Amino acid sequence: MLSTRPTDSQPAAHDQVYRALRSRIMHGEMAPGQALTLRGIGKEFDVSMTPAREAVRRLVAEGALFLSSSGRVSTPELTNDRIEELAALRALLEVELASRALPRAHMALIDRLQSINMTVAEMVTKRDAVGYIRSNLEFHRTLYLRAQAPAMLAIVETVWLQMGPTMRALYGRLRRTEPPHYHKLIIAALKAGDEPGLRLAVRSDVTQGLRMLVS
């Protein structure tokens, strides 16, 4: 349970609520357009309205939640134009992060990526959409951390956050039976030190599925 003591515990409470909701949204545990209420958040996390409101405020600022003029809070329902915009951001930023990570790639990183990709495959076999999205993002984050570009990675994670519910909807449409083909190409390019191949594999991986949503 989260503490609701009125003074020093309140910042910790709102941060825990924020992080829990942020993880759910990013990993597709919530559907596009799903409504939330402060009362419901407060009840679930056993906190007062103040930390619930502050957590929602932060998520609205990041684009993870949408606040209508009537005060309704929900996860975003992305238009085709918005999906294309966010896909373009992923293609620009994630390709750059991968390129910066390449000189710092070592066998331990490659082994870790191969291990994560086995988890991705396991989630596909189980048809676990949330597990798939979570492990897929872990694959990308693990690679991008080697770029040592925290500001760029923070922007990318905000894009992932805005797209979480939409990615869940996309997973249902893809009906995946195997892990992403481009992950293997990313790993092969890292092993070979092939920057053009790496850039192409990452760009293809982060955009190919999203094209289905706007077709």
C-alpha cells in the first residue's frame, strides 16, 4: 500500500502512482481512449486525490494521457497524422541512438540483446501482448543506453509512452507468430560493425508495423 500521510509521504506517493501508470500505458496495458478517474486511481493505489491528481498532471504533460475540455481523462486515441509523426520521430531518433551505440557495442551487449530477443519470442508464443511490448522495448532501450545520450533517449521514451495503447492495438492486428525479423538484422549488424546495415534495420523495425495502422 502507498502511504497517504499528508506531508513528506505525498511526493513519494504521487511518484509511485505516476511510475505505475506510466509503465502500464507504455507497455500497452491500457487501450486507446480508456478513461481514468482520480477517484478510481486513488482507490486503486490507496492515496488521496492530491497525489492522484499530480500523477495525472505529469502524464498529461508527457502526452501519455489526454485531458478533454470537459475534464475527462483518457489514454490517447492517435489519428493517422499523429501516428505518422511519431513514427517519423522514432525513425530519426532511434536510428541515431543505434548509430551512436555501435562503437560502444561489445559481446556482452550482443549476448544480452540475444537473450532479450528469446524473451520476445517466448511472449509471441504465449500471445502475451503486454509481455511482447515490454520485452520489445527492453531490447531497444538496452541498445540505446550504449549511446550515452540520455536527453535523446528521454525523448524516445516519451514517444513510446504516447504510442503504448496504439501499439497494443497494432499487436492485435499483426497476429505475430515469430519475433521481429529486424531484431536479428540489428544483432547481425552490431556483430559486423555495419553502421549502414544497423541504421536500415532499426529504421525498418520501428516503422514497418506502424504503416499498417495508417494504410
